[in-house]
Amino acid sequence: MVSSGGKRAGYFEMAEVMTQEEFLQDLEAFLREWHNDEPTVWVHTSGSTGTPKPLQVEKVRMMASARLTCSFLGLKEGDSALLCMPLQYIAGKMVVVRSLVAGLKLIPVAPSGHPLKDLKEAPTFAAMIPMQVFNTLQVPEERDILMNIKHLIIGGGA
């Protein structure tokens, strides 16, 4: 994805304008795609090593990856997972898949630079990009929630 200025656009140059309602519609669309009869889904890479690339990924491989991650982190049914990444990227889709395979309570928050701003308690698991973590650390209330997330994956940044 390229911004009008010719530089590579990141996750949130596109997603900042997304409303919670639009994000929930994207989530519903992904869930429909996930539960259809096709063996693959389309994803975009994060772009952390170059321009984001579209690719088809097998659902069984996504589930296997999700099971391994959940097992490694000790995530179990009833734990919560924050979804604050755009759903066209692999990172966002994998949060959903982890929630499905492990029975996690999904907390969908429209992607933004401050994904914790409206949360009252920390999720058990979250995946964020460096910019989200940096912004969150600047706000004491958000920082307190961040520090109580049991498992945080930080990635997708250059």
C-alpha cells in the first residue's frame, strides 16, 4: 500500500478513519469467509520487510499456528484477546483464529494509535504494532492497562 506522498503506508494510515461499526462489519465478513467451504483465505503480509503482499493461506495451517501460539502462551478458554489490527492483514486475522481455536473472548476495537483508551481492564492477550505500544505508553491510564496484559505480541513494524 502506498500513500499519496509516495511513501509506504502503514497499518493505520488507512485504518485511522475506520469506525467501530465498520470494523465490526469487517470482522463479520472475515468470519463468513473463515466458515465458508474454501480451504484458504486471502491475507496481506504486514509489510514489516517491504511492501505488504497479498497471499492465500490455508485455514488448516492458520489453525495449527494458532494452536501452537495459544499452547505456548498458555491461553485457555475464557481468556480474552484484544483485536486491534486491521482484518485485511495476517496479524488481525490470526488474533481471530486464535480466539476461535482456543475459545478466547474476543474484544474487537477499531484499529487506532490508542487501542486501549476505552478499555477498563487488560485483556489476557493482545497483538499490537510498535506505534500502538509507544502511543499507549504516553498515557498513564492506557499504560496501566498495557502493563497488565499477560501476553503481548509486538510486531508488524519496520
